[in-house]
Amino acid sequence: MITDVAGVRVGHWTDVRAATGCTVVLFPAGTVASGEVRGGAPATREWALLEPHRTVTRLDALVLTGGSAFGLAACDGVMRFCEERGMGFATSAGVVPIVVGAGLFDLTRGDPTVRPGPDEGRAACEAATDGPVPLGLVGAATGATVGGWRGRDHVRPGWIGSATRRAGDLVVAALVAVNAFGEVDGPDDALIASADDPTVDCAAAGGAFVHTTLGVVATNATLDKVGCLHAAQAGHDGLARALMPAHATVDGDAIVAAAVGGVAAPVDQVRLLATRAVEAAVRSGSVPPGGQ
């Protein structure tokens, strides 16, 4: 899983009753990152600083959260957690933690008045581990769903999945909160078998702005921000290989790629492994349509 990349830690806060939660990924000092949004309805925080031409290269923490844009408040608790530990960009007034956030829509699944906030973000930090991470209906994916493109009667629970791909000393791993308008595709999937050219109508499916798949790619490769952007783009290729349709107008699909460094590797090798890791992470929690 994603903690196969040395120094990366992951923690969840989960509210099963309210069907929401958040997931925090903490990175070691020196981590470089970039990211890309391809969905039409994103909810993000501090995303602009990930652009390769921006000054700051580091990333201290990534917050994946339910609660739509409300859930981005969880980043405040992560900021406090990092500041107390001296994690952040050094300024004359002290460190400023670099915390990027992305939210998915789960407000129709449980109690819409319960959303991750500062205390919940901090709790996820305190639960963070560099060992095995709980997957499935936890953290940011507690209220996640897939299959909305077919209509409300066909919606099924989503999940958090993780996968790792290696080439010698190079490690590339992914963690994905799957909350997709589409669903997992494959050669035997009913999605393909149902029609040669299925109708996809977000409005008719009742799916306006109620989705979004969020992911992070982590690697021990030494990359600059441009290289990380390439890896994030490759992660989106993984989403497109696994989900059909992907990057819909009602999805806010977003992926961050973070390089902790230590291993020299061609960026195209990292891209290939990132595509495969994200695809495998999405598929790791898949239940076929009609399954339990």
C-alpha cells in the first residue's frame, strides 16, 4: 500500500453513522509535489501552490475529505498538528505548514450536518501510521458511492483502495478514495455489455455535483515539480483505465503526486508505474454491479 514508500504515513477519521470522514497523508521533510484536477466540479484548498511555476516545492500533508467543500475545514486541524511539530515552510515568523486539501461529495449518504472539521483532521493525523492502513469504507470514502451514472437505484458503496508497483529500488504507490459518477470497468463488466454506446446523462441520473474520486501517488523517486506533475497526470490515466466514465462534469477528480526522493529514476518509468498503481488501487475495492 501507499506506506510502502518510506516516510509516508496515513491516518483516517471515520464517522460511520453520519457516513463521512477524512484521510490525511503525512510526508517526510523534503517531499516535492504537484497535482492536477480533471473533473468538472472540484473542491480544493491550496491547489494553486502545486503548480510547477509556484515558489514552494514542499508538501507536508494532503487531506482527502468527505463533506464536500465544508470538509476542507479539516485542513485547519492538520495545519495545527504540523506547526506544533515544526513541519512547514520556514518564514521569519515561523513555519507555515504546506497542507493541500481536496473534498468529495457525500452529503446525501448520511447526516449532511456532520462534516469533517479541524478536530477531525487532527484526529486523522494522530492516527497516522507508516504500517498497514485500513481500506474500504473508511476515512474520506466512508460515504463514497459508485455507479451514479446509471441512476440512484444503481448506486453502490465506494471505497478507499491502495496499491504499489515496483521496478528494482523504485517504488510508486497510490491511495484512492473512489466516489465516482462512473464505475469500475473491465472486459467482463456489465457496463460494456449493457450497450455498445450507453447513454450518459448526469442530470437525468440525478448526479449533479455529488461525486469525485480523489487520489495520491507517492514515490521514492527524486523528482522536481514538473516530474511530479507528469506523475499526477499519469495517475489520471489510471483513473481513466479503471473507471467508466471518468472525469465527468459532476466529478471533481483530483490527484496529487508526491516524491520523497532517494532513488534516481526516469520520469517516464515513474509515470508508467503511477498509471498502474492508481488503476490497481481503484480496482482493489471493486464489487461487480449486482454484487454485495
